[in-house]
Amino acid sequence: MFDLSGKNAIITGSSKGIGKAIAHQMALAGAKVTISSRKAEVCEEVAKEINDSLPEGCAGKAIVIPCNINSKESLQNLVDEAHEKLGQIDILVCNAALNPFFGSSMDIPDDAFDKIMDANIKSNHWLCNMVLPEMKARKDGAIIIVSSIGGLRGSPVLGAYSISKAADMQLARNLAVEHGPDNIRVNAIAPGLIQTDFAKALWENPEILKRATSRAPLQRIGQPEEIAGAAVFLASSAGTFMTGQTLTIDGGQTIT
């Protein structure tokens, strides 16, 4: 049920962290995955690492298409090149995001607020609309948007980021309702605190780390690979009756 052989996937922000882990696990499950971020050389290193790790006979492989998610033209090029190199796009994972500001919402500059909304919401909206027509024509497709538990809770230091991540959950619901009749499933994943470079400002701060983990049932932060399995589930036949949902993976942080 978790086999992705014959499937082609685009994963944005896949040169490190959660995106890299998702790409690796999807390739191990048999998918041909597109590694994409702004820096081509880093993407090439990750693709080689993934390809070298695949067992003999595995149908999966990784290719590289650099992309700047803030550019609509760059996103369209990502889709066009994926078509040229792989063929149809069966799976889209919108993982790339940014957060250039940490602090009170009263102090966030307008340009930082706009960057967060553009990168974390608008780019996902653009990219989904670029792959949806072919999925609708085939009446098959899976889209996964990586959100955050920040979209489920208020925050005194991640206000704009949290707003963007709540919007990503709503984007998944909207697209699921609109395109479900064409057998397209759209879901979100809301990770808790994961040990990635992106979240380093949180887990390197002892006070924030303690607050985030002390009351959580598992009492620790997560690893990127612990998010990747959920993405494989949502993209595979194991997840074909799940759509419009946000799968929270946070060690239990939000239940206490």
C-alpha cells in the first residue's frame, strides 16, 4: 500500500530538513523525485546522496531542478522541466517556506510580513494551480502542503509565520473540496518542533526547547524522518480516502 513505484514527485525545499527526508523516503518507496531549492550545487549533492543510498532494483531515483519559489516564472520552469525529465507529475509536496522574523508582531517590518505571505502561501497557490490541470485530466493526483503546529496555536514570536501556516491548512481544505470530484487528494502536515536548520532558533534556545518538550508526552523534539513517513502515506494508495485533513505530528505537544 505504501509503494510509489511509477510515481513522479516534485518536492520543494528538498535540499535539507523535512523536504530532504520526504524526498529520500519517497525515492526508497519507488518514486522518481525532483530535488528543488535555490542552490543547484546543494541539490546535486542531495540527489547524489539519495541515489547512492537506494538499494539495487529500487525503481526510485532523484533528479535536480533548482527553483526560487518567490518567482512565478521559476515555479513554472520547475513544472515544465519535471515534465521533460520525468513525464507526468503524480505527487506535489509544497514544503519550501521561510520566516525572516522572530519576535513580536508589533515589530515586524512590512517587507518581512509580505515575504512570509508570498513564500508560504502565494507560492503554494501558484504551484498547485500549475499541476492541477494534468491531475484533473487524469483524475488522479496527490498534493501535500507542509504546514506547522504554528498554524494551530497563537504565538508571541511567530505571529506572521503562524498566520501563513494556518492559511496553508485552509488552502488544503479548499483545494480538496474543489478538486475531490476529480479524485485529487490534498492534505497538510503540521509538524511540531523538528530538529532542522529552519527551526534552529527554537531548539537551540534552552528555554524554548524546554517549554516545547517538557509538557509533550514524548518529551523530545522530532527528527525530519519522522515527518517523511506521513508524506509517503498521504501520497500512496494507503492514503486514498484521506483528503482535506491536517495531520499533526508533534510528539503530542498540542494535546497537553
